[in-house]
Amino acid sequence: MSDGNVIVESYVVFGRWIRKTLRTPAFLFFSLVQPIVWFVLFTQSFARIADIPGFLALTGTDSYLTYFSAAVILQTIIASSMQSGMGMVTDMESGFLDKLRVAPIHRISILTGKVASDGFRILIQTLVIVALGAALGVRIASGVPGLLVILALAVLFGMAWAGISMFIALATKNSEATLMISMLTTFPLLFLSTAVMPKAFLPEWVQGVATYNPLSYIADALHALTISGFEWGALGGAFAIVAVVGAVTLLATTAMFRRAVSA
């Protein structure tokens, strides 16, 4: 089988996951509503944070709504990435993965098609967040080019982060364990980063964690694109993190996947 077949097979697997998502209206509805709830409730509850002396100087904006938009995008990426592992467990429990094992298909096509569908779902969700933000008054300082970079960063980081959830799913083969472990290993990182609060406003020990937290680098790039424009240092750091996280998680997931389908 040629490399061209891998692309076609991946596209078929991708289409299967997209159709499966569309056939679950409840999941589709809540996956789109969740970021809206975060955007509206959190920004209303914590709007006065922008009144803290130094907020404008540290962030470049006097609107917590604008600052928090990066956190909503990151939260959506994390939540969508967790669903990746859940879907893999469903396929294992239903026996569908066993059918693919005996099918004349590259094993890697199963994985790449799944990851690509996760990226597409994150793209749609990020577009919804950006549209909602624009309706609420958030303006992207970097304009249309910056919006395209935001979308690319969200999709690439989402695909890289999905590797964590899929690795856990392939290791545990249990949906409850996958959900709990994924939540415990990812959501705390959001609040230990600069996504929700400027670094200087965080407790000293949290600042130390935020310095090495990969989500902080993504958040800083999203903040820059939204508030000030293109800051190449922040963007370079963010895409470097995407490359490192993707290399580690997807390579580990590929090795685990090959072991799973060969068992």
C-alpha cells in the first residue's frame, strides 16, 4: 500500500468521526454551549479584576473579557482533546477497533484520521468563541492575519494535546478512568497558567509553575494576538511548545496504539 493510500484512508476515518459527531446532537450542542457559558459567566463574575491597579499596564487592556478570551479558547481545546480518548475507548468497547485491525488499512491511518477530526472540531469551536467574543466587544488587534494564526495555533495545539487523552485511553481501555485521569492531568494546568490571570497577580508558587507550564506559552501568544498584535517572541515560544508536546504525546500514542492493535 502506498503513501497515497494512507492519505485516502485517513480521510475516510476522518469522515467517519465527523459523521459520528454530527449524529450525536446532544454532544454537539453541549460542546458548543460549554465555551459560551465559560465566556459569559466567568467574565461577568470576574469583570472587576480589570480594576485592580496594574492590570492595564501588565496586560495592555482594561477589559477582563478581552484578556479571558484566551482562557476560553484553551479550556475548549483541553475539553475537546479529552473527548479524543473517550472516542477511542468507545471504539475498543464496541469492537469497531477489532474490525479495523483485520481490515486492509494502514494502522497509522486510524490514528491520523482520528486526530484530524479532533483538530477540525476544535477549529469549529474556536470560530464560535471568536464570533461570540466579537459580539461581546472583543477586538483582535492583529486583525484577520492574527485570527488565522489563532485558529492554526488552536488546531495544532489541540491535536498535540489530544495525544495525552488517547495515550491514557489506550493504556487503561476504560472510559471512566480515561475521563478522570485526563481531567486531573489537564484542567489544573489551566488555572496554574497565565491564561486566567496575569502572572504578577498569581501567588508566588503558582508563578513558578506557570513559568514551566506549556499552557502559559499558548495563552501568552493568544493574549498578544488579541490585545497587542504580533509579538514574535511569544509566537515562537507557543509554536515551539506545540512542536515539543506534539512530538512527545503523538509519538507515545503511536507506539501505544501499535501495541494495542497488535495484541
